[in-house]
Amino acid sequence: MFPGIGGLGGRGAMSPKKMKGMLKNMGIDIDELENVSEVIICMPGREIVITNPSVAIMDAHGTRSYQISGDSSERAASRAGQETAEELPVEIPDSDVQLVAAQTGVNLLEAKAALQEAKGDLAAAIMTLASK
């Protein structure tokens, strides 16, 4: 589980159970994810695929880290199931629509349309409506 720990205290390797207990005392919790078949790391234009993965989750004072080991390969990014931010519908809160309408003097429908065009960016929507 932790290479290089062997020989602590002059006795052979430390047992994983004892190591886990020591880490827990320091506020670090480690768990292993079971039955993981594949891990995919998506990046623009390519993906790293890890098969036969071993996945450990380390929680240190509320911060979660994932350690993944396995057989990796790289492939071109698949478009299936991969939506870019531009393709995702933007959810516009009513409070944003009301703010834009109040700042620009337009009706709520125009304010919402401007926010959708600006992909939810309040400042950009206000600037667009103010320049009309």
C-alpha cells in the first residue's frame, strides 16, 4: 500500500491495517474503491483510459485525492457524451433576470434573452442591452 515504509522501527514492513490507523490518527482516511472497471480522463482532443484500475481515495481534512494505477492508453476524444460548455443549456436564475432588467430598464423577456446570449454572464448581458 505504501512503498518505502518497510523497516520502520527496525521490524519488517508495517501492516496496512497499522498504517491506516496511524494515518487516521493524523486526520487522513484512505479507502479503496471496489469493482472499478475503467477510469477515463477527458481533455480537449484526447482521453487517457486506465483499464484494470486500482483506485484509492485519500481524505485529508476534507480534501479528497484520488490515486489511480492500472494499464493506461491514450485515444482521441470521443464526441459521444462529451458536450462542451457552449452546447450545454445555460440555466438562468430568476434573480439574475430581474437584476439585468432593473439595471437596463428592459422587460424580463429581453433580460432573459440577453443573459442566454451571454451564457449567463451578467456583466456581458447588461453591457449588450445598455449599448442598444
